[in-house]
Amino acid sequence: FLILLVVASVGVGIFTTVSAKAKMNGANFLDSAVYNLMKANSTLEGDELVATEEKFLTDVKSFAESNGKNGNTVRAYMMIAQTYFKNGDWQNSLDAWVKAGDIAKSYLAGISYYNAAVCYEQLADVVNAEKYYLLALNNEAFELKPHAMFSLARLYETQGKTEQAIIEYKNILNSYSDSEWADLANSRLILIDTQVVSE
């Protein structure tokens, strides 16, 4: 029994060491990839820059798809999403944000789902935009809640769902009265009220 315990302890120690090394190697790979892309953005242009971005996306996607579900994978998908987002490639950005959000177990899930909602809006898919704003808002650790609430209210407003928009704007005023989003929400409520009176 004692021999089995020793063997098990050694096995756990080896697994932990290998796991920590893999994690460190993954972080180093991503740091290097970001550094090279940033350097390319400041020194290259035209076809050379496009080629560098494509290589970055290919390498980081390959890493993300083979790395399992962990923090480095979340980071990789977020890097991919940001690159596509910057270039206005909403569909590919959206796909990467959703993958990041589905793996993340912290505030990064909320940020990822919020950005996915923005991409859905850019693609004029209001149903999924609403779904992902709500997913972001349901994440306890998400720190941009008043911003997401305002985006959701504005989305309701553009769809003619005025009552739902009013509720969401009032929620911002009640929960985040000191934020800039409360001021914007109050402005929207005044405008909605003015429109109702003039009708």
C-alpha cells in the first residue's frame, strides 16, 4: 500500500510539473505571437502586413484548436477575435468570441459574450445580439454591465420594443446611477417620453 502511495505521489508530481511547463510554454508562444504582430503593425504595411496577420491567425488558431480548454486557449481565441474585429470581419470575430466565452470561467466570459453581441449587431442579427448581451449580463464577474445594459436597451429601442427599452434604461438608473451610462439612459428616457407626448 505504501509503495502504491509513493508511486501515486510521484505520478501526480510529474503530471503537475508537465502541466505547469505546458502552460508556461503556451503563454510564451502567445506572448511571442502578440509581440511579432505588434511589431509588424508598426513597421510593415500593405501586403506584408496582411501576410503577417494571416500567419498570426493561422498559428494562433492552430494553437487554440489543439490546446484544450484552459486559460491560454481563451486568450488565444480572444486574440483571434480582436484581430478579426479590428479588420471588420464580424463573422470570424464572432466565432472566436463565442469560443472564448464558452471556455472561459471568469469575467472573460462576460467580455467575450458582450463582444459577440456587438458582432451580431454588426451582422444585423438582433435575436442573437440580444441573447449574447443577456449572457454577458448574467455573468457575475462581468465588469461592463451598465454598458451592456445600455446596448441592450438601445437594441430594444431600434426594434420598436419601447417598453423593454424603458425598463432596461431604468434598471441602469437604479443600479448604476453614478455611471456615464446612467446619464445616457436618462437622456434616452427623456427622448422617448418626448416622442410619446408628441404623438
